[in-house]
Amino acid sequence: MFAGPLLLGHRGARGVRRVAENTVSAFDFALERGCDGFEFDGRLTRDNVAVVCHDAKSNGLLISASTAAQVPHLPQLQDVLARYAKHAFLDIELKVPGIEVMTLAAVREHPCERGCVISSFLPEILLEFRNRDAAIPLGFICDEKKTLQGWQELPVGYVIPHHSLITPKLVNEVNDAGKKIVVWTVNNRTSMLRFAAWGVHGIISDRPELLVRTLRTAR
């Protein structure tokens, strides 16, 4: 039986000032506070190493134009999977085309025992990933109403809309289609309770402590 939504930290713990987002410290923070897992972002260096970073630049360097040795402060995607695949649900957001091969190799080497989803705003990434693997769950992220219905044409098992797009009707449509809906980024108690009551499959929040404190008792 479905006992309530997955509780996921956004970039680990984006809203916690004392830890940097998309780092081991942020991921540990979310899990130690009771989250089921976390969302994080993958980009590709010039020498084809998948690293974890939301923005295109880090410390003033364009990641796509830098080697992994030039951005040693960024976690590598493979290392994140090696550390967490056995005990956390992982939402791996792919930011750039071309990263599919490295991500697939990492996921196959470190299977996610508590589940995972490969997610992206970019349909071409999802289609390329599905061409390479028929089984790993995929998720379509969207933040605009005009692109929302794209989930119906894509080979995805997860629909991941911005919280401003969520309605009971959408939740029912996705659930009736046999897919799972995960909402981002939900940072207040009232919205967390409302979306959980509507039957979403997961909630992503910048505030993992509040998320767990609000919804854990309902689990």
C-alpha cells in the first residue's frame, strides 16, 4: 500500500545556509533529518566526467569547458551513487545532453536499491536515455503550463511539475495513467500537507527538516 509521499531534499538541502547545495554535506543532512532521499544535478566536463552542479558555472569556470581536474570541488556523479545508492532514493536531474552514457554506466555499476529516477527538463535527454536503457525510470520536469502536457508523449514513469502547476485534476490524471507525480520545490507546511493529501508520490523541498517534521507522522 502507498503510505505517503517520498520526502526528498532539493539539491540535498538547498535552503540550509550552513551546508552547500549539491554536496555530500547537503545529502547527508537530508538523510540524517529523515528524508527518503534527495534530488541532485548532473553536468558534463570537457573531458566527459559527470559532475554534480546545478549552474553552468562553478567558481567562475564554465563546467563544459573545464576538465574534472579544474573543478575538483564538485562531487562526481559516480561517487555520489557509490555512496548513496544502497540507502537513498535518488532523483538524478540531467542538465545537459551528452551525459546519458556516463550516467547510465554509473547507475548500472551502483544500482539504486531504494529506487531512483533519471529526470530532466529536456525531452531529448529522456529519449536518448530510453534508447539506451528500457528499464531505468525516467521523469519529465516542467515549470511552465505550456509544456506540462508533454509528459503524455514521453516514455516516462514520473511527472515532476513545479508546485505552481499542481492541481487535484493533474494528480488524478497522472495517477490514472499509471505514472507517479513528484512536486517541487515545496517549502511551507501548508503546501506540504495539501499536496500529500492530494496523493502525490513525492515532495521535493529546500527545507528537509520541515518536510520530515510536517509529514513523517503521517507515514
